[in-house]
Amino acid sequence: MADLFSNLALGFGVAFTPTNLMLCLIGALVGTLVGVLPGIGTIATVAMLLPITFGLPPVGALIMLAGIYYGAQYGGSTTSILVNIPGEAGSVVTALDGFQMAKQGRAGPALAIAAIGSFFAGCVATVLIAVLGAPLTKLALAFGPAEYFSLMVLGLIFAVVLAKGSVLKAIAMIVFGLLLSMVGSDIETGASRMAFNIPELADGLGFATVAMGLFGFAEIIRNLDAGSESDRELVQQKVTGLMPTAKDLKDSAPAILRGTALGSILGILPGGGAVIASFAAYTLEKKISRHPERFGRGAIEGVAAPESANNAAAQTSFIPLLTLGIPPNAVMALMVGAMTIHGIVPGPQVMQKQPELVWGMIASMWIGNLMLLIINLPLVGIWVRLLRVPYRLMFPCIVIFCAIGIYSVNNAPTDVVLAGVFGLVGYWLIKHDFEPAPLLLGMVLGPLMEENLRRALLISRGDWSVFLTRPLSAVLIGIAAFLLILAVLPTLRKKRDEVFVESEN
């Protein structure tokens, strides 16, 4: 316990420097803006801003990128409630009851409960990261190549189990991601593979390029295809009475607690993340409510639970990244990229060799959550004004920023063209109900899996049974096999579809 307090003291010492406070504020504000504006998304923004972090110190860069991620969860709720436009995928569920509350003239309490729930969940998640960080790091040091490989297999299986819709499509996306990760040259021999003698592919595909195409450009094409300007009738109204009543607080408190607990667990699981957490929290509240018919008609629990869950999940997803070096979702995969750019190898060694980096980032999350609570509610009017800008004027700016972001990574025009190609691929995937997030996860974990697979086989002299003879590895492979069997069972598939059908009602 003494260690924990001394670590947190170190972290707050790092986070409270003027530069880091400023970067934390910038991250939180940019994140909120990203959450508010539909059609950008966290993944595309983090990919776009990666080049900007090149010149920043590593701690500051990670503090800013983390701020963008959890700030976007806050921002998404504002537009979901006021104008029924989820700025972030995790806020889709919030719109179901939040928008109805706004229609009843209760937009103020809905926004306040969303902010309070988010702040509480963020604080709990930050404490969890601090408490679980050191023990998990000790466990991670016991991992050899075989265990790491098995853990990554489990991570990809989780991504399949928790992906929306068809299991087969989720597996296809992961396999496609793994194939894309192999483009370039062999990690050991350096021989060219799947580069088709194209010099630009010799170093492989940049994950920032793929992410920007699949999530940035594809989202823009989808929004343009939808064509119609969304329902913006409430933008003209002034939001008044931000303070929730005592009854609002009493009704939402248990939902906030349950959402925080559920989100914290799902955030740690690979393939989970904020979107799954918000859907699951909403479904849970509806299932245990004495009056489920209230949901979808302005139930405050329908705002409190998903908002708490998606913020808790957004922050606890840093746990596997910081302790095991494994990204549990697409945004964390980009954080791996940011760390690599700054010469940091994510994993158990980071906590031991660079404690100021890890604890500085953990402490900044608490400061960032407080900043978001203070800055978001007074700025509601500004965010609403932004939404009056027609999308036809907004999207060219987004495209230009995306293109500049990709070009500045390697100063390569080919990357911009590739991102455009992946934009079309991403649009096709969305149209045919393929979820692109597992693809990016497969692409980031691919090289790590290949490296650990080869190392394990090298140590065991080509004996494949090493993955089953080592106890920890065998347990992880066993859990992965069990989950895959469960995912394919028809009864469970029906249950999965029920969870996600909430968003379509």
C-alpha cells in the first residue's frame, strides 16, 4: 500500500507540471470536440494526431492521446442527448433515453447525470489502474514467448466473442488483419513477402494509414451516403436547469455504480471496450428494472448506466496495455504505435524502467476527468453551435486534416492513396455488416504473435506441444477454445443478437 501511495505521489508530481497540465487540457478539449462532431471518431483522430506527438516528450504525448480517448466518451453524450446524433459509437445507447429526456425539456439533468456518471466512473477506473498495475506487472514478468502467444490468441478470440453480429465475419476480419500485418518483409530473414515488388510496401502497411482509411474516410463516405441532415430540431433550444433533482440522483446512483463495475471489467478484456460496455450496461438496466417499458422514453437510468460504463471501459483498457503490452481495442493499438514512435516498448518492463511515464499518465487521467467535468457543462452552448455547421461544409475539412495527418507520418504520398483505398474497403465492410475494429486489432497483434510464436518454437526446438505443456499457456489456450465454442453455439448467438438489437430500436 505504501508503494501505491509513493507511486501516485510520483505520478501527480509528473502530471502537475505546467506542460503536462496543458497537454492534458488540450487532449480533453480535442477529445470532447471529436465526440461532439459526428463523422470523425476517436480512432481516426488519434491516428491523425500521432505525427503531432513526435516533437513532444513521451509522457506529454501519451497524456494528450489518453485525454483525447476518454474526452471523446464525454463529448459523444452531449450530441446524443441534445440532437440524437451519437458523435461516438459508445454514445449510441445514450441517445435512446437522453434524446427523449431532452424532448421533455429535461436536457439539463440528462447532461448533468451523464457528466457526473462519467466523472465517477473515470475516478474508479483510475484507482483500478493504480491498484492492479503493479500485481499484473509481476504476473506478466512470469510470461515467456509461449504464454504471450497464447494470451494474444485469447485476446483475438475475445474480440470475436464480443464483436457485434456474425461470429464468422468477426473471425474473417481478424484473419484479414493478421494477413495485412504480414505485408512487407519477414521479421527474421528480411525476405520480401506479399509486397508484390511494390517499393512502397517493402516496409509493410502503416497501421495509422489503415486506421485512418477504415475509420476516418470510410465513416465520411458512410455519412455522405446517408445524405440527409440528421434531426437537429433541439439545437435551437437553450439548455436550462443543469442541476438534477434529488429524485434524479437517487434513481441514477445505482445505475452509475452498476455501469461503472460492468464497464471496468469489459474494458480490461481484449476486444471489449467502450462500445460493448455501454450496450451491456443499458441491457442490464433494462433487464433488472421493475418498469422496463420506461426505457426508450426518457428513463434517466438509460443515460446514467451506459455513460458510466463507456467511460470506465475507456480507461480500464489501459490496464492490459500498460502491464502486458497488449492492446485490448483499436484505440489502444494506436497507443502502442505512439509508444513505439517514442522508443518505448509497451509491457511489464515499462512500469519498472519508466515509472514516471506510467504513473504520470495514470495521475493525468484523474486530472483530465476533473477538467472534463468543469469545462464540459458550461461549454454545452458552444458544442451545440458547432453542430449547426452543415456536414457538407464540415467533411472537406475533415478529409484535408486526415490527408495531412497521414502524409506527415512518413512524408509519403502513397500512404494517402492507400488510406483512400482502405476508406473504400472500410465503407464496403460497413455496408456488408463487417466490423472493422477486429481487423485493426489483428493487424497490431500480428507481428507480436508471429515473433512470440517463432521464439517459442525456437526454444522448444520446433515442438508445438510447448503451448500445452506450459501450465499458464495451456490455461489461456483452454479458455480461448472454450470461448470460441460458446460463441458458435446457437443459443449464445441468439443472446448476442439481443444485446445489440437495442441500438436498432
